[in-house]
Amino acid sequence: MSDQPQAADSADAADADGPEVPVIDLPGDAFDAVLDALDDRDPDEPLRFEGFSVARDDDGGYVLADGGRPEPLTERELHEALSERAAAVTDWYAFERVVGEFGPRRAFLRWIEDADGETVATRYAALAEGIERAWGELKITATITDRGERRYDLRHADDAGVPVDDLETHEDPLGARELVTLDEKGRYRPLKTAPSLAGGWVFPDLGPRDLYETVETIYPATVANWHREREGELDVTHWRETMERQSGIYGVVKTWDRGEGYEHVNWVAEACCDDSQCLKRREWQYDEDTDLDVDGGDGAFPCREPCSVVVSAARKWTRLESEQPRTYEFELTPSEKEQVEDIIDAVADGRTDEIREADTKEGANRYRARFLRAKRFDDEGNLGGVPTDPDAE
Ligand code: SF4
């Protein structure tokens, strides 16, 4: 996942000749917003843009300061001056008025174009080419109109480069709800941050607010938690605390807080929270003082507490893990033992569909598995003819 915006030609755009800033027409809305903002301020309290500021003077006129001598202006002259500086004004307008209040939405949209790190000129040049960002399995491409308005193309990363006309187009952020329910094979996706988002669709022309809404619909709370983390305000609820909150049937999970302790929780995290299973970066641990041994992953957005999918799976495992081990005796050839291991690996890694019928070198090949079953299972389905419960013989 890219942590820096990928501007198609940003390096070229910011070469020795300086970035090639697109020509921007100052929209009337942006100019009116500047006048309104100045009206709301005391005279002499400047409104700051990149490279200059504007204030009202005491006589109903305006003063522009750009490092040189402050210049008194009439409203018409102010319009001219701001039209010459339309990039900086529209940048102010985009974030202060269109995007609005401080918070996750604004931080996310500024992050997309690195607005807190790059100049307006560099960003506008990059936006003119298209700035690409990854968010989970999403690809966001930010561009700019000749009025300084941001527009966003949102699609599955696998559909990068596919013409819009070849994809199912959407406009309404709520349309994303139907995209996240099922995976490519039509199976329900209980975990919205699983890397199983189906492609084939595009939101080709979203405004800033709608982009944010759409991303948050596809990956709920990911921007909010990413923002909290950036602000140093991510409130993490660790495993133990989460389990202590479970009641009723979920209370059984608490039994893992006894005896062998957090070893089971390592297995849960390895099974469910690995990057191959979930795009979030797990930040929760066993408890505040006890980190888990497995890596939390590299996702751009954090996971602040065990999710319902994990809690539900853990409940099942807790029941299974309450059983005592038994010794069974089977006969397997060395290849058959390895084949059992191959099958478990293939299922755990979700690779069974990739194994071709003709590939009998692969232990998890369907014919190989059927052969093993035919050879080693009895009529009741017992491996090696050994019943699971010897007392049931
Ligand atoms: S608990 Fe694990 S699987 Fe669930 S959202 Fe967090 S990282 Fe993903």
C-alpha cells in the first residue's frame, strides 16, 4: 500500500523548470466565500492563503500582503488579484468551504494529495496528471478541474487502467453498500475489511464529501480510526478487556484467560488478523502489558479491538480447545502425511480453487484427495478406520 501519493508525472512536473501548474479560473463561489470570510473577521485580521493574505481595511476596502508592501485594493481589484492567484484561492476554498470542518474527512482528503507537505503549485501540477492512492483494495485517483475543484475516481485496484465504460458505474455513495456484501463468487463477506472485495465497478466522478462517504461505506470506520491514530487518540481495547465485556454465550471465551493464557490468542490473531485475511493492522494485544507474539500486519488503517468475526470464531475454538488430546494410531505413507499437511495449508491459505485438476503433483489436488479418502477412510468416514471416539465402537 502506498504511503505517498503516486502522481503520474509528479517528478517531471516538479522538475528544474518548476511544476506545470494548470490554469485555474477563479469561480464566483470561491470569490464570494473569500468576501464572506473577510466579512466575518475584524478589519486587519488577515485571511491567509499560501503565499499571501488578504484583510479588510477600516474604510471598506481590502489589503493584500504577499511579502512586499501591503497593497490597498477595491473589491474589483481584489477580484483581479485573486484571479491571478486562483490556485491558492481555490485550494483554500476546497478545504475550508467544500470539505469543511477539521476531522477525519478533511485529514483523509488532504492526505490524498499530501496537502500538508506539498505546495499548491506542486499539488495542482500532480492533480492535473492524476494523483493515485491505495486504501485497502481501493484505488483512488484525484484530479482537478479548471475551476480548482477536486474530482475522484474510485475503483477496485485490480481494475486500474480499465476504461470506465467497461465497468459498472455508480454515483451515489450508498450504491457502495451492494458492492461490499458478496465476494466475487457470490459468497457473503462477514468481514468488510477482508481482502475479498469484488471488482468490476467504478465511481468515476465523486466530489470530496462523496468520496469520503463511499470509502467509509466500503471500509467502515477505517478513515475515522486512521485519523484517530494520526492524532494520537486511537483508543485500543485489548483482547482481555473485550472478552470481559462479553456476556451470555460469548462468556465462554473468557475461559482463555485462565490456564494457558494468551497462547490461544496468538493462534486466533494468526488465523484471522494476518494481512492475507484482513486489511486492518491489528493494534490490540492480549492486554495492555502483554503483547501477542504474532505480527499485527502492515495495513494502512488500524484495528482497535477484536471484531465480532474474531470473537465469534474464538467462541467456537474455545469449545473445541476444551477437549483433551487423545493419541490415535493411523498408518500413512510419508507422502500421505505430507499430503494431509498440503491439504490443510491449501485450505488455510484459500488456494484450493487455484489447484488444477491435472496438477496431481499438488497434495491438495482434488483427485489426490479423493484417492486418499478412498484408500484410507472406512465406510463411516473414519481416517484409517479409527473411530474418533473409541468408546463408541
Ligand atoms: S480483529 Fe483481526 S480480523 Fe477483525 S478487524 Fe481486527 S484485524 Fe481484522
